[in-house]
Amino acid sequence: MIRIVNMIPRSLSGETAQDAEPNIAVNPENPQQMVATAFTRDPFNGPMAPVFVSADGGLTWSLRSIVPGGPGTRDISVGFGTRGGSLYAGILNFSNTNLNVLRTSNPFAPTPMTKLVDRPDEDQPWVSAATVAGGPGAGQDRVFVGHNDFNAQPRTASVESSPNARTAPAPAGFTPKRLERRQTVGQDGPPVRTAVHPDGTVYAAFHRWSQVVASTTTFTDALMDIVVVRDDNWAQGNPGFSALNDLGDTQPGVRVAIDRFVHFTASVGPLGQERIGADLAVAVDPASSTNVWIAWCDRVGGSAGTDWTLHVRRSTDRGQTWSGDLRTAVNAKNPALAVNSDGTVGLLFQQLVGTGSAARWVTQLELTNNAWQGAPTSMMLHTALFSDPPRIGLPFLGDYIRLVTVDRDFYGVFSGSNHPDPANFPLGVTYQRNANWASHTLLNTDNASPVRTSIDPMFVRYSPE
């Protein structure tokens, strides 16, 4: 069973924003409860930014303006503890761009989230959380926020971690762990992704920028390594994340791929109106922390190339050695990985298909239980002309989407054109906002006045038969 829902509520049918860079968290104790985020502003332009909430398994969504620093956010990601129902968020505050780490015991209430960390000069926070099941620390929420910390230049890849985030007073034990141990060209790439296993194993992945090939105000051509680090005790040690050493240079952090060319675009959109350069995902098998997966994008053709290629690899020995490419996709971005309780791997990604004015963004979910050795189960969730709507700034679709699992089910979010055409949703879709599907027209709150096409966050849930 698959379900796709446009998350914009009917009461916001008139909105036309680029609601990009979506994120999602599902409460493992009660999967009916979900919280999602995007670049969505408070509809009343108030002092708090909103999150999307659903209490019915994603059938319907509404807004709760509980995030400090509104009326919007910059980057934002969320995660639930395994037990207890507390939600954690990492954001770049809209009012001052500071990194904030936040928590709430009830994201469905109107009470603002509590600020635990407030620090400038950060980028792209990414939240993972788990609750200790037994033994020392049982019941404590261990929270990990990957971030690119410019306070630590030139080795910027970092993880903010707390051993007891649910109940401890601010800053709740949050301290930065430096992941990068090698020299860089002044910084690492923006994405730092984390994956947590219930046995206390924590993986993190990042882009190590090793050489600048060319740079202007609109792009940077660089060589990067894809690096994975691991900690075997909830990242409680100091410095932490020191369990993996590279077999080549013996430094902490295994280089899954070395000297990959990245065309990092900060203010231009070379791929279907979207910028490129910050694509990365990591996931661990909930049944065994020995199995870990990674996905990233790079330009295979180097400085002379025009592609942007997605790669997926896996390790079956806790990140020490890695396979070759198991899946590639050209002109793709925003890989998101998750593994369910059966060991099925889900890959959610967005790909520019076709050429010229007919090119389309296609969002796909692939499921494999044999590491792509046979044909995966492939589902086209959404497709739309890359030019509709015209971009009004960056990000367009965003630098990331997200896929998570609870037991056997996959839950994800992506952003895309809200043009109401059944052909754009081959597997069907539910719109909360008003639309005339016969005339392919969005409608305002009066259910009559036309509204232009824009970018909306979409929810997807896949439940195996």
C-alpha cells in the first residue's frame, strides 16, 4: 500500500511559496504521530515558525507554530526519541541564522520548543535520535545533530551530541564532536549525516573537501572524499567517532570514495533550476549494526563533464570496507536512504529526466532486498516539468529530502511542483489544498479563485503487503 499526500492544509490554499527542503520524524511508539518540516512560514507572520503535524498516520496535516525565531526557518530537521514521545529539532534560526537545538515533550501542543543550543556560524543541521533500551542510561534520549561548524575551520564536519537530551536542563549535555581529522581546503562540504543503531553504534558521513579546482562567487569546483566515521558507545567518548581508521592513510574515518569532483553551486541552478553539490545520505540496518549504506552525488565527468551522478554503496563489516557502486543514476540528487526491520533498503531520490524544455523532475522510491542484484521495486511518486513553476530563488526543490522507517513501513517527504494534474502522480495523491483536477488549476481558500503553481512538501508512506 502506498499513500501520497500534499501536506499544505486547505486553510492555506492561497499560498505560493517554495516550500523546499522537507524533513520528517515518526514517533516509533505511535507511528500515527508524525512531524514534518519545510521552508514554510507562519501564516500569520508571527514570532514562531511552524512544523507540520499529523496524528492519523499522514492522512491529514496541520501546522503548529512552535519553532523559535519565526516567522520561518532556514535549515531545519527533526527526530523523535525511540520512546517517550519527545521531539528534537536542529534549525538555523530565521532571525539570526544561529544554530539552535530544540526539544519539546509534545509537538502537538502550541507550546514553543525549548532552546538547548544557540551558536552562530553553522550550516545544515541534521537530527537523529534514539532512546537507550536497557543497561546504563536506560530511558535516556541520545540525540545527534550533524552540522557544518565554521567555528571549527578548517575542519568543519561535526556532530552535536547529548547523552540525556530529554530531561537534562539546557544545554542538556550537548557538545560538539569534531569528525574531520584530515586537512581540508578551509572547510568540509555542507552535509553531515548521522545514523543511529539501538545497540549504541552511531555512524556519521561527510564530504571532505580536499582541493579547490576553481572558484567564483557562484560556484566552487572541488575534489572531495566521502568519509564515514563510527562510534560504538553512543558518541560519549572524547573525541568520539574514532572507531574506524582508513586502511590507506590510517587516519580516523574511512574514505568510501576519494577525489570525487564536485561542482558546488551556491547561487545558480544548473540542474533543472536547482543547485547541486550537497547530496549525501547514510543508513544502518536496524537488525544489525554491521550493515550500513551510503549514497552521494558527484560529477563523474570531472570539470569537463555535465552529469550529476548518484551512487549507492554498502558495508557489511561496520564501515571498514565498502562495495563498489550498487546503484547509480545520472542527473539525480537528494538521495535518502532507510532500512526496514526486514532488511529491505529504501532509496528515495529526485532525477531530471529528458532534455530541453521537455525535461521533468521525477521523484522515485526504490526498494531492494538483494542490494540491486535483481530488479528493485520501483515507484514513480511524482513527475512535473522542471520549468513549472519558475524558480523564485534557491533552494528550488532543496538540498535534501528524507526517508525513515518504523518496523516494516517506510515514511518519506519530498518537495515538488503542486500542479494538479493526475498524470503528475501515477500512483495517485491526496490534496488537502483546493484544486480543480479537471482544469489542472489550484484554487484559493474560496475554492474558486485561481492560484499559481508553486513548490509544496509531499508525504509518502509505503507499507509492504
